[in-house]
Amino acid sequence: MSYLVIELSARKTNMLQCLGVLAPAPVLPAVMLTHALDLRLRASSDHSVLGVRGVGLVHRHGVPWIEYFDTQGGYIESKIVHRRAGCMFDTDDIVASKKKGTPAGPQQNSMQPQALADIEWALLLDCEQHVSSDFARRVQDVLQSMRLGGGVIESAFVKVFEAWSDALKHALRVGYWIEDVTADIRASASQSDPMLAILAAISDRQFGWIVPVNLGYALLEAPKNRRGARDGRHHAFAEHMIGAIRFVPASLARQHDLKPTNLWRYGWDGDQFVVTNRSSAVLSPSASF
């Protein structure tokens, strides 16, 4: 058994948690990044894996992609950076372009719904396998060829620890420990609507720094064969599961009795795929309908 602390920086990660919710906190992508990492390592020549059992998330730094424009009144306006895609976004764009009577080109393509940020995070991995220094270097190399939340991982530094206390101390040198407080907010809120309860908690400073993020997906149908599905796998339509996370300053998090059971995990709760670090959550490796 070993513990890994991965300090990474990524550019142009997706801030769009769902339509209407922006946050430079790719919690779900970060947890699933470790799963993808294990799959890539298993596909390598010696089929070695980490056997990740849990992931601790520490936010170090985040900068949204913002453009600043001078206005006629002498003020500076800040706007989220938008880029045009290489093709039309939907049928309405194509129809609108044809009505203009000009050939379709980049100048006619609509802006894509996106919001980007550069981030620096630390991931604390609880691995069931022993990790040697040579294997840690290979993990580092593989990570630099991967993506996080659609963004490019520019750097990744991996350090191995055999003791949980040493790994936790290194991960919490600076930054903010990220924890799932969705259930706590719903239990203590007077609002019957879960989303209204989260919004009320965000505006109430006694709860700390709380941010709404996407923590999973709820299936709208049973997965089935569908033409055009990625890699020929079963496909199902789903909707976002918006929850709430709290950013706990590292100085306060070090005072908590954090255990490996407080790390983030992924799995199924009925027909809902979720990630959480609540130790009381019972997750299944497969969905039930």
C-alpha cells in the first residue's frame, strides 16, 4: 500500500458545470482522471496499476480565462473568453448562415457555450498497490499526456509516501481541502427544494466557502445500443447531479482527523452515477434499475 501526492497544473479546464453554473472546480473530472490513469497503466507493457481506492482533492490556484475591454465611458468590462468552433453549432446556425446568402465560414460560426480556467491542484491517492519510485516516474509521464476537464495537463509531479500522515501533511501544505457537503446542507436547510437550499448556503457565510458543482449524472433511461455512441458502447441520456462542495483552508483541514475514508470515490447509487467523499455513502460498481 502506498500514497501518492500528485501536484499538477492544467490549462483551459472546463468551468461549465452545467448550463447556468460556472466554477473552476473540476471535481468529477479529477476523480475520474485517476480511474483513466489506472486504465492507461494497465494497458501498458507490464500491466501495472495503482489500484486507486480514494482521491483527496486540494485546490491550490485557479484563474478563469477573462478578456478585458475598454468601454466608451472609460470603464473596463470583463468578459469570459469565447472561441468559435470549426463547424456550426446547431441547425439554427446553418439556417441563419444560408439566409445571409454568403458561404459558410469561420466568421459565421456561432460562439460555443464554454468557460475556461487554468488551475493548480494536488491529488492525494490511496493506492492498494505498492508504488516504487520508478513506477511513480512512469505515472508522472503518463499524466502529462492526459487531460483534466478538457484542459491540457502541463505539468505533473508525483511523490510517493508509505505513511498516511506524511502524505496528508504534504498535500495540505497550502491550498483548500475540498469536501462534499451536499447532504449536510439538505439536512440543515429549511428549503424543500435542494437547489434553493444550496443557493441559500452559498450566500450564508456561516457555512464557509461553498460552491455548486456537478457531482454526477442521473440516467433518464436504461443504457442501450445507439448509432454513433462512442466506442460502440451502450448509450443513455442523463442529466447533471448538481451538489455542493466546501473549500476548507489547509490550516483548518490539518486540524481535522482526516482518514483515507474521507477521500473521494466514484460509483452508482441506484441509477445515479456520483462522486463523493462522504464516508457514509454506499456506492455500487454497477447501476441498478
